[in-house]
Amino acid sequence: MKQEKKERKPWKRYQKILVISGSVLVALIGSFLFLLYGPWSWFRETLITSAMTTMNHQYLATWFYDEKTIREVLRKHYVEELGNSNPNLIEMKEYDKNKAYASKYERDILEHEEGALYKLIPVSGAGYQGHLVAIYDPSKVKLATTRYLGQRGESILTVAKNNNAVVALNAGGFYDPDWNSNGAQPHGTVIQGGNVVSDFYDAPVGGGFVGFNRENKLVLGHYSKEEALAIGLRDAVEFGPFLIVDGKAAFVKGNGGWGIAPRTAIGQRKDGIVLFLAIDGRLATSIGADMVDLTEVMQNYGAYNAANMDGGSSTELVIRGEIINHPVASGNQGLRDMPTFWIVTE
């Protein structure tokens, strides 16, 4: 009898482990379902808006919600369109290095080594971390494209190397019907060196032309291709939404309809300093940012005009051949091939 009792003890332990594990699993499933379908809408709406703007994770929304629910949520989150910027308001003046700084953000931007081309500044907020690059000479900012435009994209590392770029940041969006394309075809009109190098239909993201004119001023505008060339845009893509125009921030309803994800933005201060912004996302240390966060960061650092660029798996920042952010694409080093990039050359 004693031997039988001894033999039963291991099985009883396994039973307890199975019961406890099963209870924990049921509790986790129950909690997840409560978040998905419970009375609190924040998780549901964040999941839907975040998933529906990704290149290959829309199933995270469509698995759990019907088309009507998804449409209703997306209608509650949007960025109200802003008008065209006025480049004449960008003054390109020399700033006084000896003045009292209005904020820590101003100090971060304006305190730098004499003759510096750029400065890398860490940024952070509730749930996100990232990097902002201040570029002190806007004439050094240009648009670079893959050498195989319309055929296939290239890695940001390759494009930076081929163009002797000190800094490189991903730019506009691209045709991606299966969320796994080769990054060949940019959306909208692409202007490089004053010439149209690509002209494809616009992405449904709002905004319009985002680019620099021959006076090195960042211009945001709802123009036709012909109008964009007529006003002297030298390097531009079409994307959006616009976040700040002539110092006025866009009205963002909810999270803007883009959810929380890695983000990229470009902006320019009134004194001409250009701002590149890359915010990490989909990480334990940085979930990501929404359009409100993106706008606030740009406002903090004095952006007078700013626009959202392609984000999610496209968010990539490289400085002197080193990947600065934490890209989350499935390609080598988290990178994916893309067609357009903002670069800074010496």
C-alpha cells in the first residue's frame, strides 16, 4: 500500500500543475477577450487604428472585428487637413547663441559644436523613445531614390553609401498591395533635383507635397504636379498628413486614425533648421507614437512646418553608416527596401 501511495504522488503533482496552468490560461484568455469586446474602447480603438495602417498586420484587426466596426472606429480618429504653407515666413536668420533659451528643447537644438552639420538628440514620452536630428544647413538636405526606381527599392544603408550621405531618413510611402513588396514604386509624384522622376497615384494618407524649394525652405502644399514645379520645388514627395503648417498644429481627433506605431516625420523651424524625427515602436521599451505625440515632439523643438512620413516598418534612421533607431521590418537588420529617402550630405 505504501508503494502505491508513493507512485501516485508524481501524478498528483502533474494534476496540480495542469489545473494551475489551465486556470492561468483561462484567466489570460478572459482578460484578452474583455479588452477586445469590453466596455472600455481605448484598447479596441488603438488596436484597430494601429493594425489598419500597417503593411502586414491588418489581420490583427480583421480577425477580431467585422468591417462595420472597423469603419466606425476609423471614422472617430482622423487628422483635419491643413492648408498650404507660406515659405516666405521661414526667415533663415542667424540665431543668437548667447540668448537665454526659452526651454530645454531650444537649448538642445541651439547648443552645438561650432560648424556642426547636425546634432542627434534623444527624445522620449509616455510609451515611446526615439531620436531627433537637427540639421543646421538646410541646403544640405536632399531627396535620394533607389537607383532602380519603378523596378525595386534599396536598403537605406545602400542609398546612404551611394550618395555619400551623413544622415539618411526614410521618406514617402510606396505601392505595397501585398504588404510584402520590394519597395519599387513610390506613391504620388516624386521630384528630385527639380525634375519629376516618378508619378504614381497618391496614397490615401492626406497631406500633399512635402519638399524643399530652391531657397531651401520646407514647403507643404496641396498642389498639382505642374504647380509644384512652377513654385520651384527641387526635392519633394507626396505624403502626409501635415502636422504643423505656418506654426499652427493640425487638429487631431482621437489618435489621428494611425494608432500607435513607429513614426517618421520631417520639419523645419522658422530659423531654417531642419528636423528629422524617428520614433521607435513595437518594442517592449517603446510601444510607439500616435499623431498627437508626433505633433507634440515637433512643436516642442520649434517646428514651424512639419509632416508625417511613412512609418511602421518603414521608419529608419542612419547616421554615418550606422542604424540609429530600432527598425522592425522582417528584412536584414530590421530594414526593408524602399524607394525614397531624405539625406544630408557634407
